[in-house]
Amino acid sequence: MTEKKDYSNQRTFLIDLTRCTGCRGCQVACKQWNQLEAEKTTFFEGEGYQNPPAMSEHTFTKIKFRDYQRHGYNEFAFYKEMCMHCNDPACASVCPVGAFLKTPEGPVIYKPERCIGCRFCMIACPFGVPKYQWSKTFPFVVKCTGCYSRVKEGLIPACAKACPSAISYGSRSDMIREAKSRLQARPDKYFNRVYGMEEAGGTSVLYLSELPFLELGFRKVTARPLPSYTWAALRLVPAVFLTMGGSLAFISWLTHRKERLRREQEERNVREHGKEGQ
Amino acid sequence: MTNHWNDLKNSDCILAIGCNPAENHPISFKWIEAAMEKGGTLIAVDPRFTRTASKADIYARIRPGTDIAFLGGLINYALQNNLVHKEYVSEYTNASFIVNEQFGFKEGMFSDWDDRKKTYDMTKWRYAVDGSGKAQRDPTLKDPRSVYQLLKKHYSRYDVDTVCRVTGTNKDDYITVAKAFCGTGRPDRAGTILYAMGITQSTHGVQNVRAVAVLQMLLGNIGIPGGGVNALRGESNVQGSTDYGLLFHTLPAYMASPEYMDVSLAAYSARYFPKSSEPKSTNWWQNGNKYMVSLLKAWWGENAKAENEFCYNYLPKRSGNYSYIPIINKMAEGRLEGLVCMGMNPAVGGPNSLKAREGLGKLKWLVTADLWETETSIFWKRPGVNPKDIKTEVFMLPAASSVEKEGSISNSGRWAQWRYAAVEPPGEAKSDLWILDRFHHRLKELYKKEGGELPEAITKVAWDYGTGHEPDVHRVAKEINGYFTRDTTIKDRDTVLEFKAGEQVPAFALLQDDGSTLSGCWIYCGSYTKDGNLMARRDPADHPSGLGLHPGWAWCWPANRRILYNRASVNKAGRPFNPNRPILAWNSATKKWEGDVPDGGAPPIDDEKGAYPFIMNFEGVGRLYALNMKDGPFPEHYEPAESPAKNLLSKVQNNPLIKIPQNISVDMAKYPYIGTTYRVTEHWQAGAMTRSLPWLVELVPDMFVEMSETLANSKGIKNGDRVRVTTRRGSIEAYALVTTRLKPFLVQGKIIEEVGMPWHFGYSGSAKGDSANVLTSDDYLSPNSSIPEYKAFLCNIEKGGNHA
């Protein structure tokens, strides 16, 4: 996977947080489309009106609130936590049964029928996205599907459709171009970065913000695609398997051949000697 | 709204005061964002730092109930710094009108106050008139008795320092707001003011809106794209409900409902449809009689004839204030036999909930029509009550939701958008139309059989909406539009128009006062014509100006005119003040207006047949000085009825017209904090529609109150603790949300804290909680509109659910 893939046509979200009002239309649309359960909540969990406490088997996306003061001024900020649908997803790379797939359209989807519940993906994902079905007897890992069932039919994801203004959806190259043009047109309005351009090697979810991302609570994630860390070793596995295994098998065959030839010689000796003795 | 939602994108400066569009109109907020994309400025003025404030370029804090001080300060700033739109003010407002010598204002009171009747003698406020009855004018605006000079003098007391001491706003923030907003007085700049319940739910609510209007007229912002006085309506069809006269004091299309002294149609018309002696004033209400007659014809059909004044006698005549609070008071006194609540939840939505709930138990019968059980329909088994003690017979009618029935909804921008039923209502749920239709037929039968008081008023009603199971809503819509009752010929300028009986009236200008037309609501005349149901149109194309008119999308009243008073957007020759945003322009070659539907078809003023732009006022111009407001021609700041502060603008503490009951005085020692109420995105009004939807309950499951860190610290309250809030009316328990978004106010040297809360909760539904309106008062009402003062009261708060 070291060759450079072209992601420019992949379906990508552009989430402009300067437009997000924290209305949670996206959260509810996601629940409705995926027919997810409502969680039992009390008061609020976290800053502002945040609910439910965390993403889970029942919550594929969540608006996180920040309610704080910055240089003496109030900041009340909102951002959408969701699967980043990475270009080179760590979850797909570590899954021993290949239950994750980066589709050609862009969404990283998940095949529950293959999942063995090992939760390797939960450890590997740098954004902490895949969640485990703790409540089920036969539990699987679940996460945002990028609304692949809709995208395949030419529709846009449910959250993007419900959002009045903050979420745009289109090809990665278009979304990057749009993000850059906004940064250029209104440098006073934006923090000068597009989160998701480089994180984990680039993702299909890009963010613009007025406030610094780390201050909001976004994670600091390496620009290297996660699979590249293990790829150096993993890519040698077939070759190692074949050469080491093949060599050892050959040596074993050679060693056993000597023994086999000696045994065959003995059997022939026994048969010939037996005939003369009469 | 004078303008409409899409038009907000045209604004250079949006002042959101007493409203919270990001939270309460999240989808329409995108138009505000569109304006900001183009460089427009959003100003949020609110007691709390809301989700709207988080998006705003400028935030200014304001103490609840001090909006007139804030707006008065902006009026003064504009006048003192020469930021007004001079041509607009002198030509299109009554700035130049001379006020008679008897008008005055001294020490907080206008002249003349009748201390016995507790009202003003409004005859003292009239214009000074010449021999022919026309108002005298000074076009130079220098006469000290001119409205302009009187206005300037009145608001000279609203200097920035005084204003900020009253409102608790930081002075630098205030000046930033003033500079930004008053900068829209330039002809090439448009400023819009958005407002909602923060402005209206006050003992001076109507004067708050007047202050908004005065400021906008001074800045030349009315009638232009990106300008206007824009109310953000709170329920999806409240605009429709007020349009169709559901308020106690109006008939459909905002005609006044007659009172007992309006003994005949002629007397009524003389009182409400004024004649104007100003030749350049269109004075559109002079046509009022045609609309009244057409309405009476719609209601009593063939029975309404010229000889019987079109059954005017059958109209009920008011002899008092029949608004919400007097009804609840009467009910609470046991003097009401029955009550019908259709989609209305007095147990949660009105002030002083405990009184309302008690009062419901004194009814002989109650009918509710709702989608779910509400606190009102189950008042008889509410917590703390034994159903055996309540004798009220309760009928719950299941109602269809908006997606289960066909009809129109009118949005804040006056756009009536037709909708179809997507699914059948569940079980026995019925549309409101079906319910009312059945009521009508049954009542009619009972009156026919049993007689009663004035049975003809009901038995002679013309009611023909088809014979199917479900009344035909299209027939209702067509009747609202109106049609000709007989073959009619009308001379319209140079043409002769011929209409057949039963033909739809194409425009309200053709409604007649001789019984040849009927119309259920004249402002909707033109919405359903022989071209079909214009409200159902969905052409997304914009007008070539690109100003968001979308003339082919649905239909708006009146006459599909998107921006009201748009003839104030051009100068006297008919050229737009701002050529970059031409909503309307006069083509002197074709002698026609181009652009939006002109507000009044008359040519611009310079033309010999020209007319002034404010056609609904008899003067034809906008009123900086208002003749018909009970509490004064100029908005004046008074403190809310329950206030922690003394009035700094004058010696008169409260609006003299509000009737504060004798036995009430608020003890600040007992109730030291300001209380206010509001809404969140995630719940709807009294909560019946949302507190049983799991995905919404998940977001906001519990009643909470918001307070500052300093208040929390002083009471030992931490975020998430249970607290108890108490007022003179009652006491509630809730979770505490501690935040820096609320801060105390510095009021005359004292620190006054504030407690805010949403009012969505009640004891019914799956997410239950205490109701904020247990705390609010029904004692103090606006003298013009009778609206209660929900937004500013005094309360106390204690940790742990203990009584304060």
C-alpha cells in the first residue's frame, strides 16, 4: 500500500464549524436513518447541552459542545464527532477477517457478518470511532457507515441532508478546493487549517473552524497513514512466509530424502538377501 | 415580517434582539449566515450568550426588560451623530408633521393623565391641523413642535452612559453595536432588526416593537431588501392563525372585532376605516368596508344582504378584554362552564401554571384536541391531586399532525405554503378541519331544534365544504380567496372587467361593498384564483435581481408582495436609493413599476398621480410619532413590573397603564435575582410535541436552569446539582447548569444575578420536569396587547430542592 492512491474523486464531507449552530439535526437524522435506539440520559454530559455522553453502538455521531472563555470573551462552540472515513483506514488494515472495506465511493463500511468481535479496530483507530455492542449477547463492533446505502443510490448522507448550512458533500478535490477558497476569502474568520487533509494520511471528513482544533477537543493525529506503521513489517509476511517456509520445507525434504533413500536401500537389501538364502 | 426569511441574505447588518434565531429557527438561520458570508454583520443582544451569540460578530448583554433603553439609546445615537437617512425621514415619515400644543412629556408621563380612569387622554396627542383638517408640516424639520424635534428631545435623555447603567451593557460593546447598526442609515446600506418573545413578552412589549420601528424608519430601513421590522414567529402556523383572526380583538385580516358601541356596520366603518384629506395618501384602509362586507357575505352567504347590513347584527360584540389571562381568571373563579383547547396547553404554556391547573378543575367540562395527552388534558390526575376531588368532564379528541392533513402554513415571511398529507392519521385522529366541521354541524342542528340566544347567528351561517367524509380544504381556501356572488362588471381604470357568479376574485382590489363579492380573508385574496392554488407553486427560480424574491414559489400576502412598503425603497422619482439592490424601480417610459409587486400601484410621489409609500396609514407616511398607542406616542423606558432596579430615565417606575394589583409588591430581599425564560432547539413550546420523542428526549431529558459561576459559588451550587427556584407564584425544582454564558448585571452599584430557564417541561409525556411557568406572573399585562411579562421577574434559588 505504499503506492500513492488517487482519492480526489472520493465522496467527502466538508464540515464548516463556523456555520454549525449545534442544533443536532445531524444527530437525529443519523438515528432515524439507521434506526438507532435513543440512549437513556440525565441532564447533560460534558459542556453545554451535550448528550449522549459518548458515541456508542447506539450513537454514530455526536455534537460535542465547548462552553468556555477565551481571552475574556465567551466561546460557545460545537463540533461533529464522527467516523473520519480515512483514505487509508487503520481499522481495515488491522482487521483479521477483513470486515472493514474502503469503498471506491469513499465511505469505509463494515460487514457485520464477518466480524468476530476481537476489537482490534477499536485499538487501532486513532479517532476512537468503532464502538462495541456491550449490550448484546453476540456483540459486534458498529460505526458510522457513511450512509453507504444512500450514497450508492446517488443520495447524500442523512446528516449532510439534514444540516441547514454547515455540512457540504462532494468529491474530495471539490471539498478541498472549497475549503481553501473559504480560508482565503475570510482569513479573519477561520483558523488557518483544514483538519482531515493530512490526519491519518487524509480522511473523507474535512473540518474548518474559527477556533484552534486542539483547543476545541479534536485529537492530534499523525499525518502518516496508520497502516504505514505496520506495513513495513506486514508487507514482508508473504515473502517471509514463502522464503522461510519454502527454504525450511526444502531443507526438511532434503534431510528426509537422505533418510528415505537409506530406508529404501535397506528394504531392497532385505528383499534380495531373502531370495538367496533358500 | 415586513420582509421575509430569504431576504435576510441581503442585509449588511442584522440586529437580533429579544430573539435567538440559531436555536429557535435553526434552518432559517442559514439566510443570516448567507448575509455574513457576503460580509454582513450579525449583532446578538441577549441576557445570555446563546447559540446565536456564538455565531454573532458582536454580542451585547442586556438586562431583561430594558429593551426600550437599549433601542432608545440607538435612536439617540443615530440622531446625535447624523446617521439618519435624511431624505427618507423627511419624505416618508411624519417627522415633518406638527404636533398640537397640548402634547407634552414631563417626568416620565405624557399629557394628559387621567388619574381616575388611569388612562391618557389621547386626543391631546393629535397633529396640529390646518383649516381643511390636514396636518400642518415643516419640511425643514426645524420647528420645535415638529415630530422630528420632539423625537430628538425625547431621546436626548438616552445618552450612552445612562443607557448602559440601565441595561447593564458594557459601554464599549454598546458603542460597537451603535456604530455598526446605525451605520445602515446610509442609502446603500441595509439593516434589519429581528425580534421575538424577548421583545414582545413585556408590560411594554408593543412599545418595544414601536422602538424597533422608529429606529428603522430613521435609518431608512423599511421597505428595502435586507431591511425591515421582522418578527420571528414561534409556531409553524401562528402567522396563519393571526392572519385569520384567531386573536380575540381581530377579525380575519386584522380588522378590529366590533365592540358593543359599534352599533351598526356604518358606525363600525366610520370608526375603523378613516378618511384622509391628504391627496397623496392612498390610505388603503378606506377600502375597509369592502373587506368587511365581503367577509360577512362569506360567513352568512345569501342571508347577508344590503338591507340587513349583511348580517352585521349576528357578529358578537365585545364588551371587554377577552384575552387569555381574563379567560383563565374567570375560569379560576369558577365562572366558566366549559373550555375548548385545540393544540393549546394552558397548564404549561400560560403564566402562573398553578392557577391555571387549579382553574381547570372548576370547569364543568373541558375539551382538548392534541396529538398526545398533555398536562392540560390530564390536569385531573396531575401529581398531588386526587382525581376523585375533580368534577370536570374531560373529552380528549385525538388530532392529526401537520403531515397527516392537507392545507397551508404561513411562515414568518407571510409566505403561505400549501402542503399535502403524507400519511393517514393513526387510529381515530382527525384534522382540525374535520373537528370544527363536525362541531359546526352539530351545533347548527341543536340550535335549529332547541333555539336559544340569537340562534340565527349560527343557523344562517353559510357553510359549504363538500359532502365528503373530510371537508374539502380546497373549498375553504377558495372561499378565503373569495369569489363573485353574482355576474359582475367592474370598471378598473380604463378597462371593463366582467366576472361570472362563482368565479374566483383575482385580487383584493376588486372586492366590493355591495355584496357582489365574498372573501374569508381579504389579505389572502389572490392566493387561489382561476389560475389555481398559487400557494402550491414551487418554482425555485429567483427574480433576475437575485434578491431572493422567488415570485413563483408559493404565494405570500398581500398580492404576493414580498417586501412590504417597498415604495419606500425608491426616491420621489422612483429610482432605487440603492441601485445595487433594486427591489423596485419606476419605468417612466412604460409608466410601470418593475421588480417586486409594488406596495400600492400608484406612481412615485413626483408623478401627479403619485402617492406616499406607507399606504396602510391614513397619512401615507410612517409614524415616528404614533397616535393610537395607549401608553404614549413615543416609546419610553419603564422598568418591568418585577424589577431589581429603580428607573433611571424618570421618576415613574413602571408603565402607568399596567394594572398592578394593590396587594402585590415584590420583596427584593425575598426574591433577589432576575428570572427569565426561553426555549431550546431540541424541544417545542409546552413540550407536548417533543417530550415523547426518544431521540429528542435523549438530547434534552431534564428541566434545567442556567446561572452564572458567581451565583453558583455564592450558593454552593455545582453543575448538575438539584436546585429549587421560587417566586411569588410558586416553586420548581431543576438541574443547575453553571456557565460563564450568564453573568451578573451591575445595576446602580449593586450586583444583580440572573437565573434563566427553558419552559418546555411538565408532568406529562416521557420526559417530565417542572414547568417554568409555575414561576411567571399573570398579574402584569401589556396595556396594548394584554401579553404577560414572562421575560423579566424576580426569583430566589436554593441548592438541593429546598424552598428559598
